[in-house]
Amino acid sequence: MHNQNKFRVGTGYDVHRLVEGRKLILGGVEIPYEKGLLGHSDADVLLHAIMDALLGAATLGDIGRHFPDNDPEYYGVSSLKLLKKVEQAIRERGFSIGNIDATVIAQKPKIAPFLQEMRQKIALTLQIELDCINIKGTTTEQLGFCGRGEGIAAQASVILYR
């Protein structure tokens, strides 16, 4: 098969519980809030969904395979560092990123004031243009675990080119 202009689509989804005593990090940005996300790393659901989408499109598994939650090396690590490792892995396979479209699903806090900074950090980490990244926030109209403020979810879709 001829590989010129070949593209792949990937999707990612992640959920973390909101707890007291943790910082809330989304898209590599610390967001002032009374709770943070519980996880082995910084629990950045947005970056985790993006990483899973990138890895999926490149047929490289998922973040659990690359960064196991029982490995002390990744305890408390910034997900931006993990995203950089994912970027290197997909480039080693000959892929470049076409675009990323992601949604953060949370009743609170409002993330609109932080979207531009999130996009900038992701673009810098992945070495792509800012206009290749779209991030949105939505609520669940107070339904489900996100609506009750028990956790935050994120989903992402990406296109990779080779």
C-alpha cells in the first residue's frame, strides 16, 4: 500500500474523580478550584484523552501500556511530560499531527478562561500550530457523576498523517 498522504483517526476518553487536597490540572494548566483530580500522575483527564487518541491513531496501544499507574516513575508526573513522550513515539512511527479536537465534560469549574493557555501548552509540547487544536467545555446539565461534581471526563479525536 502506498503510504503517501495516508491518514489515521484516533479517539480517546478519560475520567478521574474529584477530591479535596489535590490541584486541578487540565490541559497542563492549574485551574483554581476547591478540588482536584485523583490519579497516579497529575490526573489531567484532558491530556490523557488526547494521549490515548494519539496512541490509538498510531496503533501504539494506550497510556496505561506506556505509563502504568503502578510505576513509581510516573507518580505525580506532569501529563505534559507524558504527552511529549507520546509525541516522540508517534513521530518515530513517521506520523505528524493533523488536528486535535477535545471536549472537557464538567459541571464545574468553568474552563473557558483557560482554554487559550491550554491550547498554547499543548501546541508547544506537540510542536504543532495553535490552530490545529480545539478544546471545548460542556456540562451534563447536572446529570450523572460529572453533573453531581464527582468527577471530570474528557474525550478527544485526532487525525495523524504519514
